[in-house]
Amino acid sequence: MNKITKELRVYGIVQGVGFRPTVDRHAHTAGITGTVCNKGPYVEVMVQGTEEGVTKFVDLLNHEPPRRAAILKIDEKDVEDAPEYDAFTIIESKRISGEIFISPDIAICEDCQRELYDPKDRRYLHPFINCTSCGPRLTILDELPYDRERTSMKRFPMCPTCAHEYHDPASRRYDAQPVCCNECGPEVFILDTDMKGREAITYARKMLIEGKIVAIKGIGGFHLACDATNNEAVQLLRRRKHRPVKPFALMMRNQARLEKECMVTDEWDVILGHQKPIVLLPKKEGSSVAEAVAPGNPKIGVMLPYAPLQCLLFDYDDGLKTPEILVMTSANISGAPIVHNDEEARSQILNLTDCIMTHNRDIRIRCDDTVMDFYHHEPYMIRRSRGYAPLPYILTGDYQGRVLAVGGELKNTFCLGINNLMYPSSYIGDLSDLRTVDALKETISRFEELLEMTPDIIACDAHPNYQSNRVAHEYGLPVVEIQHHYAHIVSCMAENDCHDQVIGVSFDGTGYGLDETIWGGEFLICDEEDFTRAGHISRFLQIGGDCASKEGWRIAVSMIYGLYRDEEKTLEIVNRLQLCEEKAAKVIMKQYERKINSVTSTSAGRLFDAVSAILRIRKASTYESEASTMLQFEAQKYHEDLEYKESLVKDHVLRTDKIFKQLLTLKLQEGDSSKLAYLFHKMLAEGIVEMCHILREDTSLNTVALSGGVFQNTLLLELCETKLKEDKFDVLIHHLVPPNDGGIALGQAVVAMNRYMKGEY
Ligand code: ZN
Ligand code: ZN
Ligand code: FE
């Protein structure tokens, strides 16, 4: 029979996940011969056999990859004049340079979890148990290739037994870089005390039982934990953190507990999977989660333990019974990056906590928990970080160049682009705090080292006062400034591997517009190189500078005055809706007339805040998007559908002033807030779709991309997407890249890459 030979290059997370043994197994099943070799950037497999055998092997590889591997692509090439292979063999690594994939951190696997609680196992209750399929990766890495010498496990030499497992291809720990045991692994201790090991763990557990606040070092940083069923403990944490109502994330003991507390439908795969993000789930009636965890919020953010030390908080052999639900919120001072070493813990969170449980395995790169919502049974990312970063996106097409995109100002992430591979970073945070700016610079240089790249060009937001813009200019390299809402749309295109021109609907908070007004409710005709602004929502005057984004009532008063331009009428409405004191309203009207402390705006986010205020849902926000989120929840309480047929677009302006006026009138007639909140979503969606029709007429484009922070609102998303599809549009939405500012770096990187290839810089 005729034999054929193929060379396969397998790209993706193929290092340190038991890849080569799996390939070996599949080769035997398929009855083929050849070799497998880890080249660093990819795994090279030479396969020789009958055409049938080779096809079977490729199928097996595609459909039954090693459990923790993420295969991004397989390149196949026929090989002529290949030598004859007698068997299938693993060849030792010869590293070459090229595309690089770094594994994200992997949550503890079922096998390790079983061993952790097996009294006969040598890793019984070992807080750092891991194996080839699980454990920290990105967060302990110094440089590539990924082996122990280049991780923060370097200082823990393996004991002979661990070393044996590490070198034995038949072991579950073959080639597992962080492998260790109770003999040779890192150690847990209570910071600045003599308590360590068992004593430390029991002490922390006791504190949790007593309703105290405990800081715990995890995989990508510290958490602050307390008993989430104890309202007083949660309130104590709120007072200390100066965080009045913003929801806290929870960690639950196990699947059974989670099922008791939350409604789970399609989310199990993700909840139980190896990334273990925080998943937003509806709280069940009668849940024992304290009201203070997420006041007024029908959903709670929940995850299962993903580090062995976290498992030990819930189950240990000290006879104590700890709470089954813990608050697990990132340990930081509001605005600052997540605390990731003892020194930061001492200087920043000591006074927030009753004890700090830490350990001596260093965290090299901070990595916050990922936060995920669900939309139409699919993940819909809110914050892409641990477990996902830094997996790249592969763009189809010929991209050449090296780009650093520094991202936006809030929820900052950055993105490195190397040819057609785009690597979004882990979550950095809000750059209003200078410590976060430092964290951004530090993480950029770590990623540049890991990916062995120096950029040709830097991309940043066009806002001249953004810290990220300043950071971009510090490199002394060419800088491309990219309009904020355009970057949102390109990030949505890139995630969907779309390279054609689209109608972009960018509904967002605020971003710097090219005409120096504030943009945020935008219709853009975009491709990867450039865009034009084809429409927007009604302009209004945003008064009050920085306060405007926190205090929706200010926008509401300005909008009401803008509608009537009548002081008396405005005051009457303000009083009836109890928006603010008369004095405050008068100040706003004066500023309106004199254009003081005010800026023209088309921000959709601020429109939501204003509507939330006039419907008496939230007058102001204590955290970003509080008012608009509560408006969405109120709308979701209304379960009937409303017809809305009036035209809302004139001269490429979506007349949100008309929408606002109608809602105002109905509210003043004692309209029901839930119904009006729903009506607002409905009208806005109808207006968006109407505008898309007009733009389709204008341009004959048929694809619409929906992005921007406002599209975190899944009600608005659903109303828009459903109607657009009914009307035969192709609709692009986000999945694993956040629609909010955490996603824009990807869009920036793609645009900069295109400009660079055109030779503009
Ligand atoms: Zn494991
Ligand atoms: Zn050991
Ligand atoms: Fe934005």
C-alpha cells in the first residue's frame, strides 16, 4: 500500500499540557509512524502511513486533544522524499524562535482534587498540588521556554520522588513544571507572625468562621475573603473597603452548594471547566447569600475554588466547619491594581484585614479573576483575564509588523500584536490611579520579554489627557492615536475574524471625539484602516465635569432644561421627580446658558444614567455603571412586549431627545418605572435598527457590529440583535472579548497594524 508523509505544525497551548504523550497515543491508535518534537512556538509532528491512517490521526488530534491544550491551528504540508519511519517516537526539544504561545493558569483538576483529600496520598492536603493538566502557568513565568528554571518555582528544588514523577512519561506529572509536594513545595504562612503550614491554614479558617476579613494569596494576586452568609461580616468589609454597594464576587465550596444558591442553565461547562471564571448567575429565592453581597442585584458573581489553597479554606482536617460561601474580592485599594506580593499587602491592605495568609511562591504577573456573563447560552465576557490571558487571537490574512496597543483608561488591558497573532493581556485596571499606570508599564515589559518582541509602533486612545496616551508617547516610537469608539468596533470585528467594511454601532460611556466633543452613541462606517462617523444620538450638554459620570441627575436636569429652555418648567419637573435641590438645578441651568464646565456630548452611557434618574431608579452611581445597570434590571422586571413604530431617525441623528421627552412625559403621568425602563430599551433598539437600515441604503453594507460598554446590557443587545437579524442583517457581537473598554486594545492593535503595513509610519 502507498504510504504518504505529512508534516504538521500544531500551534496553541501545546507546552506543559501533556501534549506529546497524547500525540504518541493517537499515533498508535491510527497505526502511523513518525516523530513528534516540541519546537517552542509549535509542536512539529511528522506522520507517515496510509492516507486513511494519516487522516484518522489528524482527526483524533483535532477531536481529542490533551484536555488542557488549546489548539489554535494545525498547518499541514505534504513531504516528498521523507525517510522511512519504523515507529512513532518523541524527539527531545530543539527550540527555534517564532510565534509563541503561553498557557494561561489552569484551575485544579479533578485528579489533583481527589489526591488532595486522599489521606494515603503523598500530597494529602498539599496547598500547592498540581500536575501536567493543572496549576499556575502565566503567573509564575519568568521567560520562555516554559520550564521550572524559568519560573518562580526555581527556588524550590524537587525532592527525589517529585523529580522521578517529573521525568517519567507515564506519570501524571511528567513535564509538569510547578510539580512539588509537602516535602519540597512552597509554604503557607500568616504574614508577620510565626504561624505557618497547618497552623496558618487553621488560623485563617477560624477567622473566617468568626466573621473576620482574611486576605489570601491566590494565583494572580490576593483576595479579601469573608463569610458571605454573614451580613455583618460583609458590611464590615464594605466599610473598610469604602465600597457601599458594588457587588462582591463569591467563591462557593462546591457544585452542590452553588446549585442551591444560583439558577444554572447552560453555564456548567464554564463553571466546572479549567478556567473557573466568575460567572454571573441569577440568585435563587431563599438563597443564604447575605443581601449586602450584591444589593438590589438579581445576579451574583460566583466561582468555584481553583487553587488548592482555596479548596483547603472550605475543607480541612482540623475539625472546624467553615462557611460554604465566601466573598472573594480582589485585594486592592479602590482603583489600585490587585496586590500581588507581601510588601504590597503590608502597605496597602493590612488595615483592611484581620490577617493575611500568604506563601512563598512568587506571583510574577498579576492576573485578576475573569468575569463572564452569558448571552443566548454562550459566554459573554465582562473581564477577560485569568484562564484566558494571554491566549492570542489569530487573524486570517497577511499581517506584518509588531504592535503594542496600550488600551483605554478604564478597565485597562493592553494587546501585543505580532503579525497575525493578537495577544490581549490580563486585566490591569483603572489608570486614574498611578499605581495602576506603573502596573501597566511593568506588565507590558514582562509580556514583551515573554513574547520576545519589541514593537515597531504603538497604538493608543486619541484622548490627549488619558494616562494610557501618555504611556504610549514615552516609548519614543511612532504612535497611532485611535478614536475610542472606532477601536471598540474593530475589536468586535477582530474577535469575529471579520476583515470587511461594516456598520459599527458603538454604544458606550464617554470617549474623545474627533470634533473634540464627547462621543459615545455612535454609528461608524469602519474597516480595519479607517472609519467615518455616519450617525449618532442627539447631542446634549454634559455639565459638571467629572461628576457627570457619577451623578446622572446632573445630565437629567441638563436634558430637561435643554428640552424646554424654561427655568420655571424645569424646576417644577425637577421637584416632582425629586432629582435635586432647587439650588443645584439653578446652578446647572446657569452653567448651561453660559456653557461653563460643560461639554457637548453624545454619550449613550450618560443617556442611560439620565433616564435612570428621571425614572427614579438611581439618581447617582457609587460605582461605574450602577445607574444604567439598575435601569436594565428594572426593565427586565417588565415581561410584556411593547410595540413601537414611530420614526426616530432624522438627518442621521437617532433622536434620543425625543425618546427622553416621551419617557419624561409618561413618568410625570405616574408611569410605571419598570414599564418605562423597558420602553426606553425598546425605543433605543428600534432607533438603532432604523439607523442601520438608513446606512445600509447609503452604503449597501449588510454587516452590523455591536460594541461598546452599553452592550454589556444584554437586554438592549437582544432587542437590537433580534430585530437586525429579522431584517436580514449579519450581526457581529462579542463573545470572549469584552464589549467594554477592556476590549479596545485588540481593536487598537489591528488598526495600528494596518496603518503600519500601509507604510504610514
Ligand atoms: Zn492536576
Ligand atoms: Zn517533592
Ligand atoms: Fe468605551
